[in-house]
Amino acid sequence: MSTYAYLRVSTADQNIETQRYAILEYANSKNIGHIDFVEEKISSRVDWKKRAIGELIIKNTNKGDTVLFTEATRAARSTLELLEIMKVCSEKELQIIIIKENINLNVAGKSEIEKVMMQNTIAMLGMAGDLTRAFTRQRTIEGIARAKAQGRNPGRPKGGRNKRLKLDPHYKMILRALAAGQTRSAILRLLNDQEDFQTHRNTLSDWLNHWKIKETLGHNPTNERREKYRTFINNKRREIAAYLEEQENATNSK
């Protein structure tokens, strides 16, 4: 039996290494051996059967094989498409592991009731993704319309700074990458590798300056330097987390 990992980014300028790292980290924690990686750079708007995932699921896998995904949105964009993929996987008795959502689906030896419960889990997972995208689009449209009705130009004023910065929700990823010795360019690629998210070098620089993170770990650091930098990053993590929690509490109390 074989183990496969499906990796996908939407555009050629995005970096797929974030997904590979997540897969390898999971595999090491579960003592999974050899993995065959299937990669592609294509929008999820393209029907799944016309993408590499279609060839993998329909043609290349056999009963008992395992397919790993970092998250459900890498496989499908809609609930219907996700259910189609999982239906084929169920019929072929493949084991499906979705790391981010902590889901492990394996129909082999399962009763009909258990199979139906698995299908419902997948349906709810897909619906959550659909709703998130729909709500985000709707809030954006409503916000722009409201700003225009009030005679304001949508967007942040030139030179202004929001209380909550665009990259604040991604602080854990950024700090983890810094602690691992990643450069700013590498961190920018990691950020832009996320589904439906794009940012720019200046935005990252502004965020780092705002939180007074002026240095990276550098090349070939000594153990002492590595330990001091790790302590610095951990302190920043606590500082940012406390600030965001304070902002959230202030918002909820209004």
C-alpha cells in the first residue's frame, strides 16, 4: 500500500513548500515512511477531474492507499466537489487524512452508519469553507458600499495604521518562520502560499517594524545567538497574543 500527498497552489508565483513542510512534519509524528508527492500550480476553480488530483485519485491509487492533504481547500473549492472526491475515495477504500482539520477517513471495515457519518463530516467541512468565502465577500461588498454612501473612499487612508494590522492574524506563522531562520523573502512566499491570501513585501516590512522586529536569525548562528533569538521571538509571541486578545475583548464589549 502506498502513501501519497497532494500539494496545490493557485498561481505559479506562490510557494508550495509550506504544504510540504506540514506533510513531512505530520508524517514524522505518525511514523509514516515513504510519501509520493503530487504537486500542481493551478486554480481550484478548474474541475478536480481535470487536475492532478483527479489522475491521482481515479487512476493511480489502489485499495488501502493513503492520501494526505494539508487542508480541504487544497483538494476542492466547493462542498459538492469535495463530496465527489470523497465519494470516489470511499468507493476505492482509500484512507484520507486532512491535517489542518484533524480528519482521518478510512471506510475499510466500517458499517454503513459510520460511512454516512463520515460523509456528513465532509459535507459540514465543505459547507464551512463555502460559508467563510461567502461571508468574506459579502462583508467586503457591504463595507465598500457603506463607505461610498458616507462619502469616504474605501481602504486605509494613506499613511494611516489600523489598530489590527493585516498580518496580525498570521503572527504565529511569521514568528515560527523567523525562529527557524527564514528570510523575509521566504516568509513572504509562505504567506502568499495560503489560499485566497496575498500580501506584499512592504506590508510585511511594516508589520515587522510595527512590532519592533528588526533582525532575523541570520546565517550560521551560534547556539547562544539561537537561544537568545528564540527567547526574543517567544516574548514577541506573548506580546502580540496579549494585544490581539485585548482588542478582541474590547470589540466584544461594545
